[in-house]
Amino acid sequence: MAQVSDSQSSTPLTDRYLSNRAQRRPTNRPPFDPDTLWYLKHGRCPIMTELVDVVDETTLNAMPIEAVAILDRINGKLKRYREWSSELNEQQQQQHNERQFVIDKLVSESIPEALHHYEQLQRFSPHRTKNNMVQGKMTAGDMLTDLFLEIDYELDELLDELHQTVLNRLASTHRYVKSRTQS
């Protein structure tokens, strides 16, 4: 009891919890040491490993916080999609469907293009960029955020397709085993 009430000393439970927690670090994130973080005006952000060729700290600092958060979410989903897709490709030659092609184009071309336009607006006309409403009462930041939301939605759809593909394969194996084991 004395050990538990002394908040400075660690208990065996705390030690075990901390060591387990360190081992449970999410695999889709780099470890949180200073070399793997971007220091943004909004706070620290793990380096977006899937988008590292597309964005950097300066670009992220110019964007609205909502757009940064969605881009971070896109990064995580993109990593999951790429890992899952490559694993499926190893198991069986999978056709590169239209949605996968579109996602690849959006990530490699549309995101950098949108960021370039937004960065130009921020650099040459920051006040008007922040306050002018265009295209259905949206600011440039709103449009950037909306564009990222569309890409995020497409990634959700693509991940759903992969989920359905693997689920169908499991169901097929299940039906096969059931048909072979029925007496």
C-alpha cells in the first residue's frame, strides 16, 4: 500500500502497462521521437509517411487545421490501402481497377496541384484568400478541405472494396469446407 500511495515510485502494474504500451505503438505511425515529428503552428504532427513527397511543414502550416487533420487521415488510410493491396497482389494477381487508378492520380497529381495553388494564393494574396468567398460561399481553405474530404471518401470506398474482396474469399473458403465436410 505504501508503494501505491507514493506517486513517485512505479508499481509492477505501471511498469508492465508502460512496457506493453510501448510495444503496442500503432504500426501506421512512426515512433514519436523528435526526428519523426513535424512542428506546426497548430502543434506537433507525425510525419505523413505516405505523403512525404507531397507535403512538408511549410505547406501544412499554410493550410487550415481542418485540412491538415483530413490530410493526416488520408495518410493513414493510404498506408493501410497500399499495404493491404500489395498483400492481396502477392497472394493472387489482382486487377488494378479504376478506383485504384483514380486514387493514385489524386494522390500523385491532384493533391500536389491543389496545394500548389493554395500556397500561391497564401503567398501573393493572403488576406483575400482567407476572407473571399468563391464557388458557393467557400473560402480557398474551405475548398482545400472539401477536396481532401472527397479524396478521404474515395479511400474509404476503396478500402471497402478490399474488405469485400477478402470477405468474399473467406466466404468461398467457408462454403468449400462446408461442402466437403458434410456427411
